[in-house]
Amino acid sequence: MTGPLLGEYPAGAAHPALAGDVVGYCGYVEHSAVPVRRRELPGPRVPVIVSFGDTLSVRSPGFSGELTAFVAGFHDTFAVTEFVGAQRGLQIDLTPLGAHRLLGLAGRDLRDGALRLGDVLGRSGDELVERLAAAPDWPSRFALADSFLLRRREAAPVADPEVGWAWDRLVRSGGRVRIAALAGEVGWSRRHLAGRFRHQTGLGPKEAARVLRFARAVRRLGGAPPGALSDLAADTGYADHSHLVREFHALAGCTPSQLAAELSGASVVPV
């Protein structure tokens, strides 16, 4: 079970030039005398986790092991993380297209459950971890992350404008735009759009829309009154209550009510 957890989570905004690629930064310092387990949900971000020396247990369909600095993919299923003792590090949240541009990831590499940062970036990734760990405070760490990513951006490949436009359209609609209409709007066939989109984000547009609908439903879940799941389903693009519950089982491994309890701190992730 999860016990008392003490933590602080300083947040930082990325440099304006990184807009569209970097969502933001969040530091974390946590202490717990008993194991802390979390259900990490799929969403429209690719987290880069840089732990300063302490390992984190990660279990997902594509990975199981102990990690310190790693990239979590843009995927359509959940993972479970666990630690006991102390955790200290920095989370850098990228958009899927940002991970493609700034980290050079593509296709399955973007989708896989976890990739060690050193395997993705080589020595420069290891040096980034060392510099972040040695920095005197959080503003300094955010500035170091900015400098590193801005240098990467200078040499980054340009994503297909059509893929960028399709991604923005899906995000703005909360995943509620039809893929055939999306392909028509960019002037590509569905097959060509799906292939280019999957190469540059890790998921096809249909799977990405599914994750975006789910993420929107999760954000709305905490404010939904009891018994209002049918309204939540209708508002977030699901056919009905049953469809919403099936999608929560598929993407989160639990019911909406169970997830709401976890998010409120009233329950723990089962093992």
C-alpha cells in the first residue's frame, strides 16, 4: 500500500522558442518510508525523467525494470511506477512532435514504454544528467534544460507541416475529429497521413485521437458529480457510458470510479 508521502514539485516554463516542442519542466523531491506506487496514464506528452541517482521501478507492456534517466513513450496504455525512500529529479514534458524533433525519435521508438536516455542521446544525455544533478537550484536546472534543448532544436529535423497541423487539430478537438475529414483537410490519403503521422509521433492519428479523448475525460473526471458518467461520456466523445468504461479499462486498467478514487488519494494502485 501507499503510505505517507512528503514531496515538493517546483515547476518551470520552457523558453518561448521551444513552444510546440516542450510543454514544461517539473522538479520533484519525494520521501516515503513505504513503497509508493503510481498508475502513469497515457496522455499527449512524452515525459523525459531525469532522476538524480535514485532508481525508479517501471512496469509497462513494453518494459519492466529499474531506471534513472529515461524517456517514456507516447503510448496508449498505462504503466506502474514504484519507489521507496527518496526520489529527486527533473521531468521534462515534450510533445510527441517535440520528442521526434529534439530527441530524434521516430516510429516504434516514440511508442515504446521506456528508453534509457543514454541510449537515446549518447554521451550528451549522460552529460545532461550530470549537469542537472550538480546544479545548485531548480531555476538553474530549468535554464540548463532550456540551453540543451535549444541547441538540439537548431539541428532538429522539420516535421511535415501536414502532420503538425493534424496534431494541432486533434489536440484542439480533444480527439473528436474524424480521421477521414482530417486527411481531407490536409490533402492526403488516410493511409499516407497514418504512415507519416505514426512515424513522427509514434501513434497513428486514430490511436492519438483515442488517447486525447481519454486524457480529456480524465481531466474532467475529478469535477464530475457522482453518477454523471453518462454526461461525461457524451461531453468527451464517447458513444455512451459503457463505451467510456471499456476505454478506461483498456487505457488505464481500471474503472472511472477507481481512477477517480486514486486521483483523490483515497485509493492505491493495485499490484
